Amino acid sequence: MGSNPAGHVCFIGFWNRYFFNAIVAVMTELPPEFTERLKRILSAEAYRLALESYARPRALSFRMNPLKAMLPNEREVLTESFGLKPVPWCQEAFVASRGTLRELQETEAYQRGALYVQELSSMVPALLLEPKPGETILDLTAAPGSKTSQMAAVMNNTGRILANDVSRARFFKMKANMENLGVRNVDYRVSKGENVGRKMSGVFDRVLLDAPCSGEGRFHLSDPESFSGWKLSKYKSLVPRQKMLFYSAWQALKPGGTLVYSTCTFAPEENEGILDWALEKFETMKILPVNQRMPNWTAGMTAWGKHTYDAQVENAVRILPDGVMEGFFSAKILKQPT
């Protein structure tokens, strides 16, 4: 059959109009102060993709759980049913090109915990932390346990993970998740993360601090509640808590240990600003370069507004949303021995 240039142009025009309309919808719905800030944080192309991602259907991604063996031919059936695409930088991760979350949750593999639904960017902090079998790990703000279960699988249920969270309701959900996934190397604690370091100073080989944040990377038009509470003043309440949690995480970490600090927000105040504060406060802190590479990563910013940050913050990474991955920020940190 011959090609149809007119039809091809029409198709391109349709998608251009679709994305233009999507961006207009995003600009109309999201707080204008937020979109203006985002435009200053991201490059022009990254800004466009970010706005589009807020209107695109959310990608459906998950991890295979090596703690629960797949049944014969189960992976093949899942691949055929959901059009699974492997994720090059995480061998357990897949993105479904068809099917719905409900349909995936109805599969036997999901029901018995052989797979766990998790957004791709959310998998990055545990990968950067690189927990090893037999180590002692702290997940300081753990619920609902996505990253806890990811680390337990990497550690093959050896060593110990302390999963701490301040919310009792989220704690019970986390514990139920872990039991279904076959996780057995986790101790659970309901307490303010700000107090853990003082009570357990220098105990842990590695600490994960996925800090409570403004959640800007998770905004979506299909979920107006995800951005309805956003306002500039929110940073003023979040930043002091993030600093206290970081201080606690640092106290809990052994000299020579590794800390990963992460958020799901773009805000430099909650990301590079926290790291810059910590570098000034802790002389033995060193931000390590990230060796793992994946699409849509940019280096940390060394300046924001009137603030100039320590050059080490460039070693942090900001994940840019693209319709498959959500916005995220992560830094891998070494507590150098004195």
C-alpha cells in the first residue's frame, strides 16, 4: 500500500492539538504560582513535558517480588495480557502498555504478593541506597512500605530493616502489605521519625529518608486533591520538619554508612536547600555521584533565587516527569568516618 502523507500530517496535527489542549487544561487548573516556579526550575522542554505529564493517563508499573516465586508460565501470561515492557535500569520492574490497575489487582500473582504495584520513580531511592544482605537498615518514614519491601527483596529477607512511621493507621496497612509479600526481616515502629536518631544513635549501616513533602511531582488533573492544598506557605512548615528528620537520620547512621534523601517534589527549598543546610551542619557529610543512569535525570541545582548552594548538590538528581515516571529528587550521601 502507498503512504498517505496527508493522513500522516493529520495524525500529527491531532496529537499536537491534543497536547496543546492538555497543557492549556493544566495551566488553567494548577495554581499559577506553582507553574511559574516550575518554569524557572526546569528547562523549556522539561517544563513542557512536565505539564503534559499532569494530563496524560498515569502509567501502570510494578515490581516482580522475588520473595514469592512465579508459578509456571505466569510471567508469560502477564506479559501477554498486559503488554509488559521491561525497565532497563531495574530488572524487577515492568510497565504495562495495556490493561487497568483493577485488572492487574485481580490477577493471582497480585493477590498472593508475587508482584507489587509501585510508581517507577518511587523505586529509585532504594536502588540508590544499595542495601546488602545481612545489613541493618532504617526506613525512617516507611509507610505504606513500598521501599521497605523493595529493600527486603534485595536483601533476600536477611539482616534487619526497621520500618518507622508516625501514623498508626498507615502502620497497620504497611504490616499487612509486608505479610502478603512474604517479608520477614522487618521490625516495625510507630514513632516520630525526628526522635529515632537520638534513641538509636549510630546503629544503622544505611538509612533511607523519603521525606514528607509538598508532592509536586505527583500532581495530576485526574486527582484534584493532589494539588488543591498547594500554596507557597506550605514550604515554611515542611522545611523545618525535613531538617529535623534529616538530623535524626544522620544521628542514626553509622560512620562510613550511606544515607539516601529523597522527595517527590520539585521545590529547591525541600531538596537542594535541605542538602545545603546539612552540608554546612555536618562536616563529615559527602554527597556521592550517582552511577546509575536512566532517562530524564538532571543534576541538582546550585542556585535558586537569592540562594547559592554548595557545589556538591550537583551530585543529587532530579527526575523529570515524562508520562511514565513522576517527578522525584534523590541524593546519595556518605557519612565519612572521622
